[in-house]
Amino acid sequence: MFHASESFSEDPGVPDTVRFGEWSVYVTGPPYAGEAIVPLVVFNDEPVQLFHIPVKWTGPMVCDTAYYAEGRPDVLDYQAVDIETSIPLVWFVALSHGDPMPPGTGTVAHMHFVVYDTGWAELDTANTGIIYLVFNDPQANSWIPQVVPRRHHIIPSLPGDVNGDGKVDASDVVFLINYLYRGGTVPDPPQRGDVNGDSVVGAGDVVYLINYLYRSGPPPLARHASQESKCRGWPQPGPLEYECQTHCVLHSLPSAPDRQDRSCRKKERRILHTDTDVSRGVKTPSPAE
Ligand SMILES: [Ca+2]
Ligand SMILES: [Ca+2]
């Protein structure tokens, strides 16, 4: 592994920052169950040759998959992620044997959480004494970036509420049709569009919703059970198998791949504009913390 030969006394220039991008939770119940995908965002004004980013979480959720984003971290040719549900911890380690990750800001990874209840969730970085947050530059100078923790109030989602306004009515049919056939906004999160609970967003959901609203059809369904069964059979997490896990998560989302890509790009743009959208102040963890 790569060890620092010297250290900056402090992060030079504008403080580098690790924070969590905008995320939504889709939880239905009771009994409550759902999922969340949380972006991990890095700002750096030094070139980064290596980073260790351990993420801890509290609240009614468990990380079952984590994977690197496309784009910013592509230059880092060694990318590893380890999930320790007993601590709990998600540990991202990435480094480059060639060019460093240049200065910039944006998502470097995503964490997929299974949510099992409502309440408050909090994400932060961790320091176990052995595993701690650190960045290195190409000269092996190391420094600890700032961290912006994030809290999220997990509240139940209403099945059939495609546009997320808290009620199920004709505007949800319009929203769904616009998304499916007119290049309209992607439901946020996409699971909101899966009204009939079959893990796909399509014409069947439009028909199902119209039948419910105007023809005394059955009520909209939660989707999490079918999503779980779809992921069953994929390899357990391991160093070389995250691509399969990622594939599973991405393809279990109720959207076609091109729509999913569009959704990700849209979220990426939104992240870039929410730098100040934080729930508590910036802190810089020390090794003794
Ligand atoms: Ca609605
Ligand atoms: Ca569906």
C-alpha cells in the first residue's frame, strides 16, 4: 500500500471537503422498508493521488452495496470498497499509479442502503484509529479534508405518489405519462413511478394508476419486496464483485438504463448547486477523535 513520507501541517489552500450529495429515500409501510442511494462528494484543490474515505452511518438503514461513480475517480486505477456492517462502516480506498485525480468537485462514489424503518439517519466519516480519513498528493504529502456530515429525516413515501407532493391524484398520472413518453422529469426517487410494484416503470403503471383513481382498481403497491427478490442470486460483496453488485442495483431500479443515466446526470447537476445544503456545520476530524 501507499504510505505518506511526509505530511502537510494542514490542508493547504482552500480546504478539501468530503460531503454527502442530495439523496432521497423511498420507504413504504408499515412495516416500513425501502432503499436509499447516497452520493459521496469530494472537493479537492490539490491533485489527489490516493484517498481513504471511511463512512459511518446511524439510523434505520444498512449499507448493502457501494460503488465508485463514473467520471472524477476514473483516473484512480485502484479502487476498493469494503462494507463492515458490524461497525458499521463503508471504507473507500482509491489510488492512481499514474496521473492523480485533478482538482475539482463532484461525486466519487455511491452507497446503496436498505432502509428498514422511519426516523433520523446520519452520515459522517469515521475514525477507528486504524481506518481514518486521509488524502495524499503525488509527492505523498497527506492531509485530512474537512467533512460535512448529513442528517436525513426518513418519512414514509406514499405508493402511487409519483410526483412526491404527498397525495395520489390525476397529477401523478400526468407526471408519469410525461416521464415515460414526453421526456419529462424522472420520479425522485425513480421507485415512485413503480405504482404496480413490479420493479419496472412502464405503461402498466399508468394503467394501474388510472384504474385505481377512476375505475375502483386496487391501490398502488410498495415495491421493495420484488426488488429484494430481483437482487437475490448476485454474488456476495467482495473486492472483485462490486461491479456485479452495482449492476444489480442499477438494473433493479425501475427505469431503463438510459433513463437511469439521465437521472444520475440530473442529480449530479443538482449536487453541484447544493454545496451549502447541509444540516450542521463543517468540522475537521482529528486523529484523536
Ligand atoms: Ca402526487
Ligand atoms: Ca411497475
